[in-house]
Amino acid sequence: MTSAEQPTVPLAGDVRMPLLGFGTWQATGEAGYQAVLAALDAGYRHIDTATMYGNEAEVGRAIKESDLRREDIFVTTKLPPGRVGRERETIEASLRALDTDHVDLWLIHWPPSSPGDSLPVWRELLAARDEGLTRTVGVSNYSISQIDELIQATEEIPAVNQIRWSPSLYERQTHVAHRDRGVVLEGYSPFKTSDLSHPVLVRIAQAHNVSPAQVVLRWHIDHEIVVIPKSVTPDRIRANADVFGFSLTAEEMRDIDALGR
Ligand SMILES: NC(=O)c1ccc[n+]([C@@H]2O[C@H](COP(=O)([O-])OP(=O)(O)OC[C@H]3O[C@@H](n4cnc5c(N)ncnc54)[C@H](OP(=O)(O)O)[C@@H]3O)[C@@H](O)[C@H]2O)c1
């Protein structure tokens, strides 16, 4: 599948986000660089990094050294909680490390420890977007009520909320609450929070001649939930991207949803 055919979800501001991305937490140094290069080669067009991961320079180098155009790759980075009040300098450092003049999505990595800080930080993200340093802005690890506070105060909807998500964490009402507000749900740690030997996942994987890990990823995509598996293992990097040759039936989706109850 070419990048143009990869399923995407629309975000505010005429931006499209690939539903499959590549996670890079704990992928640092040479291993991180090699992993991102392998991911771009395997077809991922969306890379998830963060100031906290300490690998933006490796991500940037891999993007530069791939044969791809910057505009064909969706790049997310995140503002750590310890940088409250230093937002502008933090995104400038991210852009320098990534060797790019903008990212596609900038997230507040965690709600600031002092709840009163959330709104000023959000306003700084909006200012960075208005200046073109990032195409869209969103949050991570936010509850629905924390998101509502931002929307009520600024009438600006976070494009994305990146939270822990997997079949075992599935909650229909949480998904619906995001959708109702126009916030795209992005799941992280799809494998760390899954039992890949669960009989339901194994049965469905066998029916499609794929692995349970591929079923978990496809389940996110069929729900239109963004998913960002991480791996530094070339075979897994490739297999985790090879999820567009099958889709799950409505009954299989219901069976997997039921693992969350
Ligand atoms: N916003 C946040 O607060 C937050 C928090 C956590 C994560 N994230 C983001 O989400 C991404 C993904 O989450 P994660 O890294 O926590 O966990 P994950 O993607 O659920 O799991 C990664 C682990 O699964 C292994 N793995 C990869 N593919 C596999 C496969 N096909 N079968 C079996 N095992 C497999 C990896 O091993 P190898 O690498 O050894 O192959 C690694 O140990 C992160 O990298 C990061 O970008 C965000």
C-alpha cells in the first residue's frame, strides 16, 4: 500500500492524520534512528515522538535520510509537564532537533500538575499553531472534563487526545465522548496493555491468517482510532504496518470490544 492509500482521519485545519503511526518511546540513539528509518521504509507515514523521549534528533535524521518528502510524513511531538511557562522555547528546540520548520501535531504530554496551568499552556499551543510552528494542536492523557475546560474557555477543540487504549481498555462511552466533541482518539501502548494470547484474539487472527498483534492494530483502525505501535525489531516493524490486507467483521469487532468489559 502506498502512502496515498493509507487510511487517514481529518483534523481541524485541513490536516489529515494517518490512522497508523510509529511509536518511538524508548527507541533512542542509533537503535531509534534505525527503527524510524525501517518504519519509513516499511510504509509508516506518521511518527510519534516527544521532547521527553530524547530522540527527536534521531527521528529528524531518519526523516531527512529517507527518500521521502517532509510533507508526506506526519510528525507529532509533545510538550513535557516540566516545561510549563517555557512552551515557545520548547517547540523551537523540538523543531531544531527534528530539523524541520513545523510539526504536524503538538500535544500537551500530560495535564500540568497544577490544574490552573492547563489553560495558559493550551493558549501557548494555540499561539504556536497560529504562527505555523505546528499545523494542529491537541492533548494527551486528558480526561473528558479536562478537555471540556479547554473548549469552554477558548472555543478551540483539541484535535487529538492521545491516551492508553487497547481492546482490554475499550470503553464505548469514552470513544463516543471524544467523537461527540470532534476530538480524535489516539491510542498508545496497544501491545503493552493487551494479552496477545487471549483466545478471542488468537481465534480471529487464525481466521484471517494474521497475528493477534495485527488484529489489535486493525481493530483500532476499523474503529477510526489512531494507533502508534512501537518496535525496534525490523520484522515486527514491518508486520505491524502490514494491516491493510484484511478487515474485521462487525461480529469480530463486537467480540474484541467485549474484552474491555
Ligand atoms: N502520550 C503518552 O503519555 C504515551 C505513553 C506511552 C506511549 N506513548 C506512545 O505510544 C507508543 C506505543 O506505546 P508503547 O511503546 O508504550 O507500547 P506498545 O507499542 O504497546 O509496545 C511496545 C512493546 O511491544 C513490543 N512489540 C512490538 N511489536 C510487537 C509484536 N508485533 N508482537 C509482540 N510484541 C511487539 C515491542 O518490542 P520491540 O521494540 O523489542 O520489538 C515493545 O516491547 C510509544 O512508543 C509512544 O510513541 C505515549
